Amino acid sequence: MISLAGRDIMHAWGKFVFTGVGLGLLIGITLSMAGIYRGMVDDGKALLDNSGADLWVVQQDTLGPYAEPSSIYDDVWRGIRGMPGVARTANVTYLTMQVRQGDRDVRTMVTGVTAGEPGTPGWPPYLIAGRQITRGHYEAVADIASGFKLGDRLQIRRNHYTVVGLTRRMVSSSGDPMVFIPLRDAQEAQFLKDNDTIHQQRRRTAENPAYNRPGTPGLLDTIIASQSMNPYVNAVLVQIAPEYSAETVAESIRRWKRLTVYTRSQMKEILIGKLIATSSKQIFMFLVILSIVSAAIVAFIIYTLTLGKIREIAVLKLIGTKNRTIVSLIMQQSIALGMIGFVVGKIAATLLMAPIFPKYVLLEPLDSVIGFVVIMVICILASIIAIRAALKIDPAEAIGG
């Protein structure tokens, strides 16, 4: 019966192959959607791993620094550094913004890192070209996905930076490439107001009678000077000593510093469970819709092919062919169509869709195995309509006009 199904496929091989290719492109999109979700999860994990932190100390009652705005004083790290179990600390700022290079803008996550050496929390763990930041101002390390090259000059707010190093897979949870600059420059970019705003704020302060009261000499100058300062960061990254547990150190910081502290597992839950929760639901809905559409296409094609050979099936029935043989014929054709579609879809997803998609697409072998099984099940279920139609064919059709 395998040869009979094969001969029937070869009889209309053009229609069968082109249908399989069309189905394969649809399957390729489905596999790519699953890869997009995997890529989003991997971006979140990469952000945590590349930070080099065991704990994230942020503003109280916030989910910062990745999920919500967080602002704490930049001298908090000193008190944290002296606590039991803390090995290293580092301030860090994160700001998602457009970075200009020449005539183009690139959406990036600008990260402010403290001075230090490789291994300092917040620093890119490795470079593929160039060197790390060694000066206190106007140098940058960029992820290669940004398209920046060594020696490029970037404009961030009012200042210009020279790219001195390139790294790879340093991205935000949304997949934006990261650009690392000195912390002071990043604080200025994030917290410092523009010149016009500062001028207007100083004028309002000077005209405020509350700051010009008798007996308060120097108060106005102190207030105006404080308005030019930006003593804030988004978080303090903490590395703990090997003999201490993360939760123990975190609880101590929460108790004595009155700040919110997240461990790696908690921050992972925030990134994956909250930041990409809506996107994952949308992708799941698309996967369901695409699966239904694929099943409808297979059902329609197999049904059409079955109706196109009513006389042949009637002849088979007339000569005494059992129903299970006819069922096997139709089901084999449906499975063959699904296999062609899966092969085309896998090739399309791997070689065409994943490389050109703007976001990171992670195609895992397990997803392909699950996808193949699901496609085979869909093809088997989709052939039921054609099977029912074939079993209702009257053998008299073989000798009818």
C-alpha cells in the first residue's frame, strides 16, 4: 500500500510538492515564533549573567533597575561594601535611548559603569576587539549588534564618545544592544537637565522669597549648586563572598539599609515572568492560530486530492479493497505532506527567517522535535475529513457515467 500511495503522489507530484513548500513556509514562521520567544528568554538571562552580580540593590519598593525606574544615592555602595558577606560592589545606571552615529540613530541601552578592572560588576565580561574603558570620560564599549565599529564617534546627549572596544551578546531584556560609558558621563546623560532648564530653575530659585530670607546667608548659593549635581544611580551591583548565601546577605542589606534587594533567581523571575509575560502570551496565541491554519490547509488539500480520485477509490472498493487500506493511503499522503512541509519549514526558519529577523531568534533542537511531533499529529487529524469522505464513496461510481 506504500507503493500505491507513492504512485498516487508521483502522479500529481507538482501540486503535492508546491503545496508542501507553501505549508513549509507557514511551518517555518511557526518555528521562528517559538525561536523568538526562546530568544527573548535568552536575552534576559544574558543580561543577568553579563552583569556579574549576585544581588541587585535598588530603590525601595521598586522592581528596578530593568523593569521599573530606580534611583538611589551614589554613595550607598560604601555602606554596603562594609557589610558581612559582600565581596565587591559597583554602581550602575541603565538608560534606553537613541544613540547617534553620523547620520543614523541606533536604539541602545546606555550603561554607566564604575572605574575598575575586568570582573568589576557591570562591566562587559569579555571583548572581541579593542580594549576596556580606561578613562573617566568620553570612551565607550559597544555591542557588535549595534553596528558600531572601533573608532566610531557616538553622540549621547550633549557629549561625544569614541568606541574603544567591541563586545558580543551584551543586550537588554528587549534585545537592544548595550553601550558602556563611564558612570559620571552616564549620570549626566540620565539625570542632568539641559542648560535652558537649569537656567530657568536657577532663576525661579533666586526669585523665591523663601530662599532669600534674612539670617540665611549662603543658602541660595547652596541650593543652586545642588541643582547642578546628579548624585544618583539606578542600582548597586553586589558580588557576595563564596562562603555566604545570597539570601542571607540580601536580608541583611534590606534590614540595615532600608533598600530593596533582589537575588539572581528573583531578578530572573522579574525579567521573564513580568517583562516578557505579555509578549509570551501573544506569541503563544500566534502559535495556536498558525497551528489551526496549518491543520486547515492540510485538511483542505488532502480532501481536495481525495475528491479528485473518487473513481479510483471506487474501483478499489469494487475489487474488494478493505477500508483500512484506503484509510492508510490517505493518511500516508497526509503524513508525507507534513514531512515535506516540516523539512522546508526547518530550512526556511534556520537559513532565511532567523538570520534576517531584527530580534535574536534561538532555535533549539527540542523545539524542532516537538514541532515535528505536533505537525504529524495535525496531519493525522486533518486527514480524518478526507477519510470520512473516501469511506462514503459508493463502489458503483467505478462503473457510473
